[in-house]
Amino acid sequence: MSGLFIPSITEDAYWQQLKEILTDVVRNEVAAFRQQNLSQKKYTIKEIMELFHVSRATVLNWRARGLLNGERIGRQVYFSHEEIEKALKSIKKYHLKIA
């Protein structure tokens, strides 16, 4: 017979451990879900203006310089979350070079 070891713990300790495990699992799943939703979100020029407190001209300037690439759907331009993150890094580097 193999040596299977089953530690003896109290019922309260068992439920506490189970609660901690389930809490971790749910927290990880919620974080993964949020990240997936963010990666699929598309932002309009107006939303970017509000997020970064900049003018429409600034957003269009970033786009013209290639710092922020958008996807045209009909008459509207949309920017992915991933594209905005890349643009932030580029814009920070650009401002550091100027300063």
C-alpha cells in the first residue's frame, strides 16, 4: 500500500483553506476576463481626448505622426487598447527627447 498522508485539520481550518483557494481562483479569473475585455475594447477619438485630457487636434497630430494608429470603420476611427498602450510608450519617448 502506498503511503498516502492525509493531514488532520479542523473543520474550520478546512473551510478557511477552501475559501482562500476559491477566492484566489475567482480573483484570477476576473482579472483575466477584464484583461481580455480591455484588449478587445475600441476607443473613439473623443474617448481618447477625455482619457488623456488633450484636444482633438493633439489626437489627430499623434495619428498623423504615426504615434497612434487607428482603424477606420465607416466614417469613424477606432483605436485598440493595445495600440493606445504602444502610443503611450512612443509619446513618452518623444517627450523625453524634446525635454
